[in-house]
Amino acid sequence: MEFPQKTLLTRAETASILSVGLSTLDTLISEQELPRIRLSKRVLFARGDVETYILAHRSTGGMKIPYPESAKIEMTRRK
């Protein structure tokens, strides 16, 4: 599956990209494995966070590749 060319992805799009169900996606959120963005009642995901999550969970020869610090996105809150 190809990534949609959007900055923010819905829960359904993100679950589809990761090939998981919505309940598994919610578990990833609650365990703080995948950052989310809340806009009013909507839950969205930054495209870069989803790509980084995928790359961080690749494995080579049974070794997990660590989540790169340079890939973390710094978000600032508006008041």
C-alpha cells in the first residue's frame, strides 16, 4: 500500500497502512508507542510519525533497530 500524500492521517488510514485493526492502533496510542494529534474530537496521526514508527520496528537478524532521536517531531502548543 502506498502512503497517501497528506500531512495528517485518520485512524482508519493509519490502521490500514500498519495492517492492524483499530483496537490495536488504540493500544499503540495508549502505550505511547505512536504519537497522536487530537483536534477537537478527531484523532489524527502525523505522516512522519507513522513512517518513523514503521522504520523503528524493522528488525534485522532478530535485533530491533532503535527509534532514531533525529526522527522525533517536536510539537509546540498554541495558547
